[in-house]
Amino acid sequence: MDDYLVRATAAGGQVRAFACTTRNLTEEARNIHCLTPVTTAALGRLMAGGLMMGAMMKGDRDLLTLRLEGAGPMKGALVTADSKGNIKGYVNRNDVMLPIRSDGKLDVGGAIGAGFLSVIKDLGLKDPYVGQTMLVSGEIAEDLTYYFANSEQVPSTVGLGVLVNNDCTVKQAGGFIVQLMPFATEEVISGLEKKISEIKSVTSMLDSGMSPEDILNILLGDQELVINDSMPVQYKCDCNRDRFTRGLISLGRREIQEMIDEGRPIEVNCHFCDKKYEFTVDELKNIFAAAKR
């Protein structure tokens, strides 16, 4: 199944919902960053959440960044998504290995630990919106649910999951977000709560062959579910040489001169795709001249 995301409404607009399947892009991220099972699960969950939150934005140039900062061995993670289904991300430490939890699941919460979730929305205004909440569990779905309730005052239910094969490849990945509008009735709320209490995990549903539409139908099929649209999603890094050149210019003349004085090329790696860019001493001299101006 190709990776894609669906947007929907239910109960005459009292509910809005999103669901996605992201196995392929999660596997691509695992390969790029050489992730372990638990760091694959952490980044995969965060990317699924980021894609759905990105789909909530309206502008073509709007950007969403989710940053996890934790005291656990993984230290944190970061993903950036746009409104068109593109995402990229990385974890601060990719080699974390932890024992499986007693319930048989990967210990994502243990890998992340106590800390904070930051949500940054660049909507083309003078300053980006920045919201920050404490991590509730480090399991990411619960942390996003808490963020929506406390920073955006939107009652939400978030389900995220990544299922990893014995050979560490990604078997299934995806998630859903269901949000109640301010005018949602008690009947709609109680009906949704009942469904949430009855459903299986996201990965169980995906692994049984369910699509994002099927998942939303289970949750909201008896509340006049309307699938509004769908769009493909992908792991996409937009780095380029010019961007890294501007980054070097921003370091300032002193640091650039120190690089020149070492008399050898420097190599810069992209955190998101691991692509390497080499700058010769002559190129550094040109960059120094640009910084001087």
C-alpha cells in the first residue's frame, strides 16, 4: 500500500478527523538514519503525527516543526512537515537499544524520557507560533493529545503506531487524529469515547489490512462520516548546496577564517537525509568574502 493521508468530517461538522498510513516513508527514514527498532518507532510515530498536523494547515508555504526534548537515552527528535504531505526528521541518538516492555511493545517512552514537546508553526507571519507542553509519557500519541488540549484547547484523540519486523524493517506505520469542535454535542462525544475504548491499536488495524478510511469508519462510521480528500505523503528533504552556503555565511567571519586557516576542505552533513556537502578552501574564501559584505 502506498503512503497516504485522508481528511474527514463527521456528525455534520462536529468532528474533524485525519488518518494515514506511513510504512514506506518510515522505512526510508530508518534506512537513512540507521535506526534501531525503538528509535524507528519513535521517529515513525512523530512523523505520522507531524504529517496529520501539517495537513491541518492551509497555506502552501506553511511549515510545522515538532521537537521532542527528553532526558532518556535518545535525547530527543525533530520532524518538519508542510501542508502538502512532505515530511523529514531525525532523532538525536539513533543507536538506542532498550528491552521490550512487559506488554510486548517497544519502549518509546523509556527512550525519550521526561521532557518537553515543542510545536512550531511558521505560517508566513512576522513570528512563528510556538507552543510547548511537558511530555506526559513520551509515547508521543498521549503527548500530542495533551498538547492539543492544553495549548490549542481542542479536545483530541491521537493514535500512532509503528510495527517493526524481526529483521528491524518496518512492517506497518501510521495513525489517526480525531478532534471535537466546540459545538460538539454530548451524544457525539460519548459515542466517540465508546468507540475509542473498543478499538485495537493502530498497528493491529493496519496489519489486518485496514486502510486509513477503514480506521476512520470504525471510529466515526455511525456518525455520518464524510471523507473529504486524500493525498500522498512522502519523506522528502529539500536541502541543497546554496542553503548550506548561506548557513556557513551566517557563522560569521571569525569561524569561517578558522576553517580557512586549517587549510583543508570541510564537509557538512544534512541532519535530515545524511547528504554530504564538501566546501574547498577556495570556496570558503568566497564565503568569507560574502560574510564580510
